[in-house]
Amino acid sequence: GAVVSQHPSWVICKSGTSVKIECRSLDFQATTMFWYRQFPKQSLMLMATSNEGSKATYEQGVEKDKFLINHASLTLSTLTVTSAHPEDSSFYICSAGTPATNEKLFFGSGTQLSVL
Amino acid sequence: AQTVTQSQPEMSVQEAETVTLSCTYDTSESDYYLFWYKQPPSRQMILVIRQEAYKQQNATENRFSVNFQKAAKSFSLKISDSQLGDAAMYFCPLFGNEKLTFGTGTRLTIIP
């Protein structure tokens, strides 16, 4: 079946540094990718919708300057957490595709970010 | 705005028995999709079943079936012959207006 690869699976960084998370659709083209944040024992909160070749659409309350999203190709979207702080520590998950366009909506394995 | 409500934070079921997880939603979209995903301790989201809103027939996938009541905006999941591997967090997201909205989830425990 379709696979979405997310890398890295975990990352530890110092406060003030930037971290890049990659999301790749391995066997299909994804014009749309989604980025979510999940706190422990809570649900997934949509952060932004990433569309290939255009600017991402951010949800209300999500700082676009802190969470930079780039979707430069049909198979790759990246989320960069800039100047990370301890409160940015969380589990980040991407999903690729939409059921409306290609009937695919698969999730990456997630990235656990810990900011010291 | 679209919302998803899962009113059962936790459920438990005896192995081999049947359990039903509840999900209600609200959307102004006429075209939308409903899913059930499970998230085991690995935190990988695994698709269990999907339902297109325009289809009246309830989706089934082996031991998993849904009861889709469009007028009532209800989308429950029935798990038959529960197995230990079914233990996980279950979410029933709604895809509409080009975005996926999650409920708070139901943690399912399987009792051996």
C-alpha cells in the first residue's frame, strides 16, 4: 500500500536552534500534505495544509514564522521549527494526499521533538 | 467549522467479544469523508475503515464495520471478535472542506 515516510522519528535539540522534519510520499504524488501536532494523550491538532507550489495555509493560532512549511515537489513537504523552545516539544505527524483527489490519506510515523 | 465528538474517552472489551465506539460530527459540507484510525503505542496512525458521505451503504472491513447515520451525523465503529492487537487509541476524523478534523479519541483496552 501507499507509504508516507517521515524523518527523523525523533530529535533532541537545544533551545534556539531550528529543526527540519521531512514528509515524503513514496509511491504516489501528493499535491496536498497536512501537518499535525499531538500532545501526550491528546488528539491530533491540524497545524497547516501544505500545497505543492504554493504557500501553506495555517490554522488559527499557529505561528507561520515559527513553523515554516515548504512543499517544493509532489512528493516532499518539510516542516521547520525555527528557534525552537521547550514549549515546542511535541509529537509532529504529517499526512499526504486527500481522499477527494487520489483517495489516499496516509500518515507518516511521526517525529518526537524534544527541545532542551 | 466542522467538529467531531467522541464521547467515550475509554472503553474496554473482553477478548473475542464485540464493542462499539461512538462518534458524532457536524459539518456544513455536503461532500465529506469519514474515517476510523487506530493509533497504537507506536503512535503510527493506521487506517481502519473509511466511508464516503454520499454512499448509503455502511463500510465493512473484515471484523470492522461502521453504522453511518447521515441524518443523525453519527458514525460508530463496531469491532467484532476483539483481539489483543486491537488495543489502541481510536480516532474518527472527518475530511471536509479540504481539511481533516479529529475528535478527542477513545482508548480501547482488550481484556484477555
